[in-house]
Amino acid sequence: MQSDKIKVGMVGLGLVSTAHMKGYKSHPRAEVVAVCDSDSARVQRFAAAQGITETYSSYEQMLREAGIDAVDIATPTHLHAPMTRMAAEAGKHVHCEKPFSRTVGEGLQASDAAARAGVKLAVGETYVFITSHAKARELIDQGEIGRPMQIRHRHGQWVSRDQPAIPVGPLDRGWRVDPEQSGGGLYPWIFDHAVHFFAAAEYFAGGKIAEVYSVASRAPEAAEIVGGAPHDPYATAEQDIPIVTWTYEDSAMQGVWMRAEPLNGKFDYMRGFSTTIIGENGAIEVLGEGGHGLLWDGEQQHLVLHRAGKETLAFRFDEGQDDIWQSGISYYSQGHINQVHHFVDSILNDTQPRYGGPDGAHAVQCTLAAIRSAQESRPVRLHEIDQGYAAYG
Ligand SMILES: NC(=O)c1ccc[n+]([C@@H]2O[C@H](COP(=O)([O-])OP(=O)(O)OC[C@H]3O[C@@H](n4cnc5c(N)ncnc54)[C@H](O)[C@@H]3O)[C@@H](O)[C@H]2O)c1
């Protein structure tokens, strides 16, 4: 490395890129020197706002011409694996957003390309970098609840701030509901989000998932939406997958994820993502992205530790106002900042990122099992999802 800073080129300058940028800007040894987006007006706007002079509307050209050590990929999902492979072949380290790929094989091939090139590959799985989640893992490692036995995720409605710092427009959302570009077939929302839930489920449990069983909602009045998905992914909640269950390779352990959006208009007092981790000797309740409504002793908390025979402890991680959700904690950007710092540090220290390509492909495998389970109304073992299995087409 010629300079003492890692020089980064970012590609895909939409919703999530601003959170990544905060990570690079706050790391003393990283600098975003080039940005790229196929929308040339957007790249100019973004570059001007962030004070970056080198701009590209072609990714290939940025890889060839920009003097960069690493790329940050925040494009739509169908581009993740091919862009990772191209970057690796050009000798660049890669930080790539989740879902890492649309099939397991595509993800593993990109991962192999990075290994062959000897570059670092970090998949941007925020849920294993959110501060409160990392604290839960630390408490588990310290033996505070004994062996984790059951993971219960719930997903309440994410409530946007009145004026989100990162604008989300309908034009940005087309790929999100496209069966092929999103990778999710009839279940684009699940494909985009379940990778988070499975990654967190394995992170908290410390074990691998072996089988997935989904419950699909098939509200008859929502039937006409199928095949004509609107831009707002929440509009399809009634025909999505509201419940996913799983068992681990250690068959004594299991987990569940429940979606309690304003599904069918039902009241939900807890917002955002939250998890209860049941251990042999205690339990942890922890808020994740956009989480709100975890009370202990009449106060809002971010993590509550219940231990058999010992006093209950409550934790807060006030990281400033959330920049996207009404949750009173900066979960959204802080998770990205933690993850980007980890990526930069893994380059500087020549260590393996703690969430890499095979991890990203594995979360995709779990997610494809969830979709297949909903479609076939049966439990699906992970090994049934072979490298070529896709949810679309
Ligand atoms: N970890 C998280 O919390 C989180 C949050 C949001 C999004 N994401 C992931 O990040 C990725 C991007 O999501 P987003 O919401 O920012 O999307 P977005 O639609 O807001 O932005 C994507 C950008 O990529 C650009 N683009 C498309 N094709 C391109 C190409 N060939 N070359 C260069 N630029 C191209 C688009 O013009 C757009 O500006 C998705 O895979 C999504 O799942 C993750």
C-alpha cells in the first residue's frame, strides 16, 4: 500500500451508501476517493455533497482507472456477486452489501475469486455489527445465560422519522420488488431481509441452522397483488411469509422469526427488530434495527439481561438519534459504521473479516430454504438447497 490510508471506490450511491460513507469518513485510515453510479446525475450530486472529485458511471472503468485498494458495493442485489468477482480479479479488497448473492453457487464463486486473489472480502451483514447485538453476544460468551437454547426474533413495524436523513424514493425501489433482480421470486421482501434474521440467529446461538420451516400467509383478499408487486414492499405483507421457524445442527436448539408489521391492521406495541435469547440459566431481550418499546422498570432499554437467581440488568447504548427510524438510538448507521471500520481494520491488520463470503452465501441458503418451504408447505433441510437453486425463474 502506497499511502497510509486505504483508498476506497464506492459503487451504488442509493439509500445505504450514505451510512457506509459515515463509516469511511470516521475511520482515520480510510478515504473514499472515487464514486460510481450508473445514474450519472446521482453520482454528481453524491460526489458534490461528499466532497469527492473522481466520479464514474461505469464500474469497469472505475476498477481500471481509479487508484483504489478496495471497493464498497452497494448496488442492487443481482449485481453483488458479479461485481465482487470483478473487483477481486482486479486485485481490490471488497466490502459488499447483503444479500451477498441470489444463489449459493454465485456467492461461493465470488468468494473463491477473492480467496484466489488474496483480497479481503467482507459481506455487509449489519445485524452482527449492531452495538446491542454485539453486547448480547459478549454476555453469552461470558456465560451470563448459560447455553443458548432458543432464539425468538420479532419484527414490528419500522416507523420512519418524519424527515429521514436518507431519502427513499419510489424510483429506488424497482429492483427491490423485481423477482429476478431482488433474487426473491414471489418473496422479494423476505429475500432482502431474512439474511439478516438468519445471520443474527446463528450469531446469538453460536450454531449453524440445519432445517427451516416457514408459514406463508395467503389472505384471499390479497391474492390479486401476486405478480404485480407495488413499489412499497409492505403492501404485500398479507401474502408474504410472516413466520419462519428453524432448528440447528444441534437439534436441542431452535428459533423463530415473526413478522408483526401492521399485518391485517393488528396493533403492535413493539417497533422494529428485537430478539429474545433463551438460555439454560437466563434470557436476554435485545433491540435491533429500528427497535423501540423494550421496557424494564418503566424505562426504555436496549438490552435486558435476566439471570436465574441474580438481579436483572438493563443496558442502554445511546448512540445519538437514529437517522432513519423513530427508535431513539442510532442503530441504523452505527451498525454500518461498526462494520465498515471492521472491514478497514481487517485490511490494515491482514486479518479475516468476521463475516465473509461463505457466511453471506450460507445466509442466502437459509433464506432460499425459507422460500422453498413456503412454496412447498414443508420443512426444508439446508442441504436440499443446492448451489444452483434460485427463488425466481
Ligand atoms: N444492511 C442494511 O441495513 C441495508 C440497508 C439497505 C440496503 N441494503 C442493501 O444494499 C443494497 C443497495 O440497496 P439500496 O437500498 O441502497 O438501493 P438503491 O436502489 O437505493 O441504490 C442502488 C444504487 O445502485 C445504482 N446502480 C444500479 N445499477 C448499477 C450499476 N450497474 N453500476 C453502478 N451503479 C448502479 C442505482 O442507480 C442506485 O443509485 C441492496 O442489496 C440492499 O439489500 C442493506
